[in-house]
Amino acid sequence: MAAPTSNRLPFLLRGRFPLRPRPTTTRPLPLGTARRYGTNVEDKNELDKESREGAQHDAAADQATDTSRSDTKSAQAIADEASSRSDSESSVVSDLKDWETNPNFKIESFSDLPHANFGVNQHIPFDAEFKEVLKAIPWAFRAPIRYAFAYGSGVFPQSKSNGKTATPEEVKAIHPKCPPAVARHQDGTPKMIDFIFGVSHTQHWHSLNMKQHRDHYSGLATLGSGAVSYVQDRMGAGVYFNPYVVVNGILIKYGVVLLKTLEEDLTNWDTLYLAGRLHKPVKILRDDPKIRLANQINLLSALRTALLLLPPKFTEEELYATIAGISYLGDPRMALPTENPSKVKNIVGNNMTNFRRLYLPLIETLPNVEFNDPGTSAKDWVWEASNLNLAQDMDPVKRGNMVRRLPRSFRSRLYFQYQRKFAIPQLEFNKMMEESKNEDSISFKRREGGGFERRIVQDDPTELRSYIREVIKQTISWPATTQSLKGPLTSGWTRTWRYLMEKMAKYREGKAKEAEEKEESEEKKA
């Protein structure tokens, strides 16, 4: 659908919503300009190319999942995924001993990754039939999707089975033509399934998708793909959600994000909006080499942040709950009656082995943390639903190094907090920040903490945790709030109201369960 000739939309919205810097990798045309995509032959050739790439990225996800399922016999095998290298090393990284020494974001294919099994920990083994149903969803879109994952309670259960079997009417009320694999996996509680689609050009993607799925969009789409991409790229966290749409008989919500926006959030923690979602187990359906590399850095950053928040000794459950809780610290929904107050506890408690599968390779590669539990001597302990003990080295040098290797945007905010606390003169602080900006030209391995970082980690543990949590809130709060505010604009009032009512119902359900558990606990004490 062509955009209107009026250029008033950006002007009208500018005073109402915060604007994000326009991504540099895509250049949406002015709202009054129609984009031409070439002749029919050119379009057909482009679609054929995109279909081939989509199949290759699907196959890469399948191969990684297969490797993830089979290569779990020992802690060393898991550790190899993050630190070892195959015999057929990529020429891009052949001179490196460790992938983190100098991450190369100019990679073009999976063969350019540091080693053959790099990042397969991100691919959680899954029920085969349910996986095939999920994989079919991106193929229902003609607009090209380069990266896709499914997430949330519709994919990873957040509560134990209650033994209930949903009636056909209950299932149909959610999924009009529910495949048996979905009904079986959701175990008596049918839910909408959430997806994120990574795309190369937002305006192009929405233009194609609006032709195929106009009913997925709110009234904003009447202003054209330029308006839709403007709202996506310049407001909130850079994601455009279409909730409560039916694809292949399944009720889904999908968010569209520019790949460059996703990559920057994973590596820099600009907003933590999508990086935080990927801190938790997700089902990657269509993979991308750059995003796989960026997400491995994201997971390592989450692990380091959690370690800075934890005491010398802790359990796996405490570690994973700390990681999972990062993205909720500044989320306005957690401060309102619109989210289950036990959400983090439910996510971790019902997905312990998935969290272990995700973070074990990275735990094994860090020099300052290790499992300290006899349970690790058991055969195939990786898949045992146990809560093992860990210990970390509190040496200021090693912890200072962790601070220095935090994501750039996040680390800068933490530095600013401690500049004020330590009363560091502005000129001295500016010099330190300038040196930090030049880090990209320096080997990652040489990013070691200095006196300032060591002073930070030697701060009172309670104060350090308070400052880190404050920085997390600063990072998340504004993008998450504005992303929620643009919901009525992108989803329409009806769908937004439905979403809000469902979230409030989850909040009431969670509060009721908390009260019930508290009552049972008091009865046991009595």
C-alpha cells in the first residue's frame, strides 16, 4: 500500500513519543515516497534468493539443535562449544586462540564462526513435532525473515502440569485449527505463541507483509509502510508487534526488528529489550551467524552481571533467577498489576535444565566461577533436574576484569554512577571514557580492569548490587515504557485492551497462588 503524500505523521508524533536514532543500515524513504523494487523478474529472482537463504538459515538452526542434543555427555564437551575450535578452522579467525579475543562482526556465513559448534548452546533441544509446527510459521510470510525465534510461556511452560485436559472448545477458542503437537505441548492450557522476526529492511518488509497480511495491522497501516517502519525504528525499543493474529491455525504474536538493532542491543545493551528476552531459553527457528555471535556475547554479559550481583557461594537456581530477573528490573509491567509477581521464579523453576544447557558452556570458560557440587560427577548430569552449588572467586582483579568487559553502553552508565560516588573530576573521567571508546581497535583480551574497576568491585557488596540494579533499571525503563505506550498505535485499542486484561488476569492468578503457598507454609510451621 502506497504511503500518503503528507509528511505530517513524523511531525505529529515527535512531541508524543521519544525517538530512537534511525538505524544506519536502512534508509526508509520519506512517507510520501513510493519505493520501487524493480521489475517482476527482479522481484522473482530476489524472492528465490531469499527463499534459499531462509532454507539455509533453517538448516543451520536444525544442525545446531542436533549437535546440542547429542554433544552433552560431559561438562568438557559442553565447554568445547564455547572455547574449542574444530580442525577446519575459519580463515577469518585462524590466528585466534579464543573467540572472545577479538570478535569479528563482519562474518558472512556460519563457516566464519570461531569453530564448528560455536553457540550451539543457544539451541535448546525440543519436541520434534512441535518444532516443525513452529518452523512452519516463518514460512507463512512472503516477506523475508533472516532470524526467528519463539519464546514465552506458550513455548516453555512456566508452571507444572495440573493434569487438566483442555476441551476442544477451549483449544479452539485460542487456536482455531490447533495442530495436535501444539495442544500436546501446551498441556491443557492453550496459549498464544510469541515470535520475534529479524529482518534486513523494515520498510521493505512491512510493505510486502501488508500486501499479504493486511489484517495483521492496525489502522496505522493505512498510512503506508513508511509510517509503520517509522514507528518501529524511531520509537521505543525498535520492535513492531502484531498480536492476536492466526497463522496456520495457531494464535500468535510476532515482533519485527531490524537485524542491526538486534545486534547492537545484544552486544551493547542499548535497551536490553530484546537482549533480555534472549537471556532466557528460546527456540531459535531460523539462525543468523552475526546474531549467533552477538547473542553469545550477550549471554556472557548476563552471566558476568549476575556474578557481580551474587555472593561467593550460590546455587544454580539463584544464578539463573538473577539472570532471568535482569530484564524485569526496569519493566514497568512488573510495577503494575499486569504481570505475575512470581514470573521469574516460575520461569527458572520449570526450565532449570534449559537454563543449564544455555549457560553451562560459558560457566566452564570463565576463570572465576565453577561448579562446587559432587552432583557433577554423575553420568549425564547436564539433563538432571537438580539444583547444584557454585562458587566464584572474589579476587578484585578478576572481578574488575568482569566490569571492564560488560557491554559498552551498560558499562558507561555504571561508570557514571561511580564517578559521582568517588567524586572523580570531570576531566579525568572524560579521559577515561575516551580511552574506553577506542576499545574496538584494541584486542578484547586486553580489556582488563584497572584501578577504577577494582575500586568499583571492592565497594560494599550491598551498594555495588544497588548501583548495578539502578543501571539496569535506567537501561530498561524508558525503552520498555515507550514500547508499551506505542502498543495502541501499532496493535489497535481492541487488541491492546485484550492483552492488558490477560496480563491482569495472570497477575491475580499469581497473587492468589502466592497467598495459597504462604498459607500452606504457615500451616506446616504450625
